[in-house]
Amino acid sequence: MRFVVTGSNGLVGSRVCALLEKAGHEVVGLGRGARRTGGAHRYIPVDLTLEADVLTAIESAAPEAIIHPASMTEVDACERAPELAYAANVTAAMAVAKGARKVGAHLVHVSTDYVFDGDQGPYDEEARANPRGVYALTKHMGEQAAKSFVPGCAIARTAVVYGWPPAGRPNFGAWLVGALEKQQTVKLFEDQFVSPSLADSVAAMLVELGERKLGGLWNTCGGEVMNRVSFGRALCEVFGFDQNLLVPSRMADLKLPSPRPLHSGLKADKARAQLVAKPLALTESLQRFHAAWKAGTTPVRGA
């Protein structure tokens, strides 16, 4: 199959490209600026907020499926710059969806658990979205744009994606490892419940949704829901770090610019039952994460 992957320089997008190449698919990666990843696939630099450029790139690639993980994910940055968040998470989503519609490609649009308010999580695919804050609102609007132009698309929601090596800004897991490796204390929320998701596992589920051209809502995330302190303690156990470096804190104490859902997280029952690429249990996710870290797959390891 022929695939287009947006955000191909990013944490999830780069892994999606690698898995597709390994499976023998023809891959075209789209990303902002120069190429920053390996692989043999074709790469097109494109600003996804410029619809005409996006349509040109998609038409030239003539994909059978498009996987769209690219977005602006830094929650507080979105709150401070709503115009940029709207452009990255709504305008770009609409442009990609229009491109998919124009060439008749299946679309896998990647979204987030933050579309929920966090009052009654964890959430399954049938739960009603109620976004709070600019990031959440723009991601939910991006979902609507995708479904408007490609009604048969897949909306793949994920949460707290982590992986090694990191790509772009540090993800939660990589940031935590970096701090604990230097024996720095870290504050982790004990009152926010999430579904930590290994990037490699998320990528595998997205690839399957694209290959099988599956539509509808999917929770493509880790297989367990926990608070961030519990995640940190489990990581310390696998990596051999000192758990005393973890300082439980409450979200309200930090007075963050953007609201964040407290009792969030996603139920992975549908993906577990229907996908070959199953959501991973926390222990297996962390063991894979540790193996990648230990292998020294980043050039700045130990810096």
C-alpha cells in the first residue's frame, strides 16, 4: 500500500514510518522543515497549515491511506497561543482530511484523551467528549474536521505518549528518565489518572488501522490507567532508579495556565479485542522503554 504519514519527524510519526517500511509499504513522510529521521522513505517538507501545499503534497504521493499524528501537543503553549493551536490542530487537520477526500484515501486521525473533561474517567469510545482548554478544544475540533471530510475515517485517541529516543520536545517518559538518571527530584501528580502509552505500541495500532482501513473511534493507548506517581514508581523499579526522588504533588498546587483532566485515561477494551496490535500492559511497556534506553539509541545519552 501507499501511505502518507504526517509529523514524520516526531515521536509517533517516525515510528509509524519505520513500521510501514518494514512491512514493505511505500511511504511518504510529511514534516515541517528538514528531515530529521532515518529510513528510506520519501520525505516532503510541508507546512500543514497551508492547505494548498498540503493538497499538492498528498496528490503527488497518491496514497491509499494517510496517518495523521502531527499536532501541537504542548498544553500550556496552546493556551498561551490559541491562534497557533487552532492552526496546528484544526486548520492542518482539515487540510489533511481534504487531501484524503480528494485522492480517496483512508484517514487515520490521531487525537487525545484530553477531549474529555476528566470528571468520570476512564473513558471508552462511546463516552461523550467535553473538552476544556484550548488544546482540548482544538483537538476535538480537529476530530470533527476529519469526520466531516472523511466520514469513514478512524479517530485514534491516545494519551501520555512516551518513548526512547525522544523526538522534538522531551516526552513525559524521556523527561522523567533524564531527571532520575541525574538523581534530580521530580514532582508528579498523584491526583491525575492517565493511560501512559508507549510510542512504539501506539504506532503499531495506527499502522493496523491504516492497513485494514478501519473506521470509527479507537482508543489506541496503553493497557492500564494509573496516576503519574504510580507510573513513576513502576518506572523506577524497572530502571533501577531511586523512588525517593519522586515527590507526589497535586495539580492545583502548580497553578498551571491550562486546565487538565484529572480522572482521565482511556479504556482499551475495543483495541484489545479487535486489533492484532494489542495495547500493552505497563510492565511490558516499561521493559521495552528500558531496553531502548539501555541500548543507547540517543546520541545524547548520559549528557
